[in-house]
Amino acid sequence: FSRSTTAVAGERTTPVRGEVPNATNTITHSVTQAIVTGNSVACNNGVAHTDNSYIRYFTLTDFGITGGFSVTQVEMAIEQATGAGGTQPVTVNLYTWDPLDPFTFANFVLIGTTNALVPDQAATIVTIPVTGSAPAGSTLVVEFFTPDGQPSGNLMFVGSNPDGQTAPSYLAAADCGITEPTDTALIGFPTMHLVMNVTGTTGCDADLTWLSVSPAAGTTIPTATSPVTVTFDSTGLVQGATYTGALCIQSNDPD
């Protein structure tokens, strides 16, 4: 493992995060969003990295999420990214994991994945759209994977800081002898607290038997609108009681 040395070590930057879609929740273990130069490590040969996985887990109930959590995007801080062609590939994987099992790749259940290209940048936060639904009561695992960049000359250090975290940061890099996700503190880097944020919607896993919508799905052409009728049915409900629920709208419109 080696640290980034292309900038002044210890330099602190707090990038501005992008806009988060309305009606979503963002969960994070990062106490601050600061990126500290020279605080992160990667398995590399000095000019390009090997396979590296940067991982965090999120127990939904720790964030007050009692229902399911449908991920819409992951934000990852980037200390430094230098690609031979101006960009480099990454993969974001979403899993669920049973905390009663060892924290190993074999015990992760894949629920979503996406590939993306990260342009050359430094001291920034990248936003990667990715979808996957974690059931109520589950533990979500997010992996930010940088594939072997040595054939192409790609080098990346993710962003981190020593400001504190509410759960460990993990790293796996087989070429450096770390074949399974390992707490960065256990490999000699206790202050490498990954800056990672996960955004999604909650509460859409419950069936609202007293509510219906029509139409349930459809296509809306640009500049047009699609009216949706929402109907409440009080049949069988307790008079005077209060009923709550989440009615979520999903769309492929990036805005």
C-alpha cells in the first residue's frame, strides 16, 4: 500500500456535495465530508493501482429506517484520480449481509451493481446512480471497486479523513495480501475514514391496502403531464384512527 504524494500531505478540502433528489434519505458514517490529502492508501505500484475495494456497511435500523431502503445513488469522495485517457472505470456494488456471518465476500448477497467512468479530478465527491433494494431490518453493504489500472496507467486514491466515523471503513486488495474486506485500522491505517454517502427512498415496501393509484405506471413524453388518481378506501378501517404510509414515485428522469 502507498499514499498519495502528488499534493501537500495533510491539506484539507471540503467539497460541495451535489443535489440529492427530493423525498430521499441520505445515510453516512462520515462525521465530516472533508477530504484530507495523503490520508488514503491504495494497493499500487507507484504509478497505477491494482484491484482495490473500498467498503462500508450500513445497518438500516441504526439510521432509524424501519422499513426497506431502495438505493438510488452512492457518493464517494475522491482524493485523486488520474486516468491515462482522462477517465477510469469503477464499479459500485450493493449487497445485503447478515451480521451473524463473517464479513467476507462469500457472505454478501448482491442486490445491485453499476459501472461508471470517473474523470480525472482531485478533492471532490462523485455521484454514481445505482439501484438496489435492501429489505427492512437488513444490513446494506456498499463496495466501491477500482479494477486493475496498471495495463492502462490508471491511479486513484479515494477520499478520507481522520475526523471520526460511526462504523469501520474496510479495504480489500488481493495483490497486497488483503483478500477479504479488512478494517483499515487493522492494516495500519486507523485514520483512513472513508467519505461515502448512500441515498435512497424508504417505506415503499409496505402494501397500503387502503390506498390505490391509477394508472400504476405509464410513460410521459417530454413537456407533457400524466395525471394520477389516488383513491382512499376506508372499508374495514377503525373509525378515528390515524393511518400513515409512504407513497413513492419512481422515474427514470435523472432530474
